[in-house]
Amino acid sequence: MVTPLGLKKIDATEDPLKLLTEHFEGLYSGTPGLSSISGGQQAAERALQQLDIGGYAERRSQVLPRANRGASVLSPYIRHNMITLRQVYDAVQNAPAKDREKFRDELWWQEYARHLYARIGVRLFENLRFAANWRGEGNGWNREMLCIDEVVSELEGDGWLVNQTRMWLASHWTVRNGVGWISGQERMHQELIDGSRAANLLGWQWTVGAGTGKPYGFAKWQVDKRAPGICSRCPLKANCPIEEFPREVQLEQLERDPLLDNDPDVQRTTGPITPSVQRSATHVLLTIDSLGLHDPALLANPTLRALFVFNESALRKLQLSARRIGFYLQTLGELSAQRGVEVYIGDPYQFAQEHAVAVTYAPVPSFKKFTSVAELHPYPWLKLPSAGSVRSFSSWR
């Protein structure tokens, strides 16, 4: 059904794969399928309740066997604020000190990425501190290598990876094969169901050395340590392309960016601290950055009509994977059943301009396209942004 505004309504309670093939033609990449990581508020809260980080400090970088991994797999739900960083931070307060400290460091890293992206915006697509000029074109993943093929297969099949293998892929793409890091992060961003520009861009910058000056070298040593046994099954085991670490590269330091040292408008970065009400809202509009039953705008307006609008032009450009869109459809199907959230394909910014919407602030550049909203609700920061340095994680902390 097409509404007068040109929005196409879909019944999100239907099967996600049926919706994908019927309504998203030309708007996604890859073959239709769903991740083994389920979308939805119930799945998010179940994962949080079952969280056990015992041994996390030792096992967080384990790749294989999968049963020995220490990663929490909460990132898809954190990314879309179905559960917040604060909830997860508080949930591990009774864990062993070593594991708690390491786990919380990773939560702080996610928050740092959000602060950095909120402040500098699309400039995060540029080299931050060092000129990591990897200019090659093409695909930087040699899938003849079993370690690369298995990791890329997991990326494409589940839309999720442990942090260790994200670094393997980024390093192999750029540091090893000289392919541009922007195209590499774009390829990964298409697939990740926890795909966050803030975290993905920062992770690639760190790996290729644009943020630190020292590229991360991917070599057989890491595979043997983190995924024992995989090299013995590789068709290239007698002629491994990553037998040795790549040669060290000295990166040129860039001119100091003053915005990394100081935020001249921290209120713009942070968004509202308390709800900002300009007029009475008639609708609650959910966004990809706040996609749960506990969205602040949704909680504040329990009787208002609520909706989510897939940005058709953005999907056509980005070509996100079927798994990623399927994760959204699972989540929205549950919201439709529990809260009556209506789901459309079209232009969310046009809808917000022509209706009095209540929406939760998101610290991403695209949120500025919402030029006039009736109610603006605060973003659930773990720590409010400050005007101080974000040049590095350590200086920010």
C-alpha cells in the first residue's frame, strides 16, 4: 500500500524473508537469508540476562573453536540501543575484576567511537592523524586462504565477527594488499548487523594506522594462536602468503586537527540532556539508532501512533546485506506485534517535516536532516561528551 506521502507500507509481522523478496528488490545485496543472531527486544534482553563474562579477558580474542569464544555477541543490540551501554556496563559489576575491567574497556571504546563520530562527523571517513595512503582498488580478501575464506563466510552468513577477525580482514585488505581502507570498511559495513559507522570507521582507522601511526600486521602467527588447526587444512599451507609479518611502514603524521583537541559546540555534539518539546507530537518516529521498546520518545508517548521508515534512497545506495535488513525486519516485526509500530519504505525526513514527530536524538551526521521535530529526546550516553581531546582513546579516557 502506497500512502499519499509516497510511503510504501509493509506488514512487518509477516515472514522477514517474504518481506525482503517482495518489498526490497534492488535495496539489498547478497542472497536472501537471516543471521543466526535473532533481531528483536526479547532476543536482546535474553542475551543480556544470559551474559557471563567469566574468562573474558583470556578468551575475548579467540576465533576457533567457536565454543571457546569469549565475545558476548551483544553488539547488534547495543548498536541499535535495544540495550544500552549503561545497562551492559552495570550488568557485569559482580564479574571477576580482571574480566570486568577488560569487558568495560571495550564498552568505553564503543562510547569513544560514538563521541568521536558525533564531534567530527563525516571527517571520520578521512585519515585522522596519519596519512595511511593505501590507494589500490579491488577486493583485498584472498579467499584461497582458508583463514580469510572462513572469516568472510561467517561475515556473509551471520553478519557478525569477533573483533580479532575484523582486524584480520581490515589488515589483509589494506596493509597486506594495498587496497583503499574506505572501500574495505564499506564492504564490511554492508554485512555487519551491528554495523555502526562510528565503530567500523574507527576500527579500520586503528588497524591501518591512520589513527595510531602503526598499522596492525596480520600474519600466520595470529591464526595459529587464535584459530588453531585452520592452517593445517589450508590449500596454501605449503606457500602461506602471510607466513611472516608484513614489512613495517612509517606513516606520515598529518597536520594537527583542532577539532580533535577541542569541541567548540559540545551541546550540538551531545544533543538534548532533557526532552526538548516545541509543540505537541502526533507521531513517534523510530530510527535505526534507537530501535527498541525502550526508545525514550516511545516511552514518553505511549498512546501516540508509532512508525519506522526505511530510507529507500539510502538503502539503494548502500546495498546493505539481506542479513542486516532481515535483522531489522525481525526487530520491527516484534515491535509491530507488541506496540503496533507501523513500518514503511520511503523518506523518513520528509515524513518528519510534514508531521509533528517525537524522535530520540542520534549522534550521527544524518540526524541533522531532521530539520523540524516536535519533541527531541536525549540519547542514552554512557558518558556525556565533553569539550576535551578525542585524539586518541587514552587521551579521551
